[in-house]
Amino acid sequence: MIQENIALTEAVYYILLSLHTPLHGYGIMLKVSELSSGRVKLAAGTLYGAINTMLDKRWIRALPGEKNSRKKEYVITDTGRETTKNELARLRELLTNGELIISGR
């Protein structure tokens, strides 16, 4: 599958990272806050809008749940892992170029 060359939002990047272990919506909110040391706080609307987009792009998938449970768990897919790796490479390039310019090298 050809990967889009796009920059992820910080929220989407952290959601993808958090879903290397299956989590439900509230668990994702907690994990993102933990990963960002409390700097990134996801509102429910932001989270579920991002989840729907990532489901459409097949970056994540919903796990089968219990019949009477409203909680859905999500997990990252191989496409989502590749997307995350591409974003990490993009961020490394930004960091390297910024350091080179600022240090005057």
C-alpha cells in the first residue's frame, strides 16, 4: 500500500502511539495525557473524530467487543504502524535540520 506523505497532528500521533496496546476511548485519553506528561488533553469530540478518520484510513481497527458492552477497544494496524514510523522519520528530519541551522553548522 502506498503511504501518504502527510504530517500527523500531535493528537493523531499520540493516539497511534497509545494504540500499540488495545485501549478504549477513555483509556486512550489517559495514555495520551501520560505520554505527553499532561500537556496534550483530548476532548471526547476530538478523540472520536480522530478515531473515525483513522478507522476510515485503516490505521486502527476496532476489536470485537462483548455483546452488551458500549466500550469499544481499538488497536493499531500494520498500516498505522507504518504511518507512525513515517511520521517519526519526518520529525527526526525536522529536528536535525533545526539543530543544524540554529547551531550554525
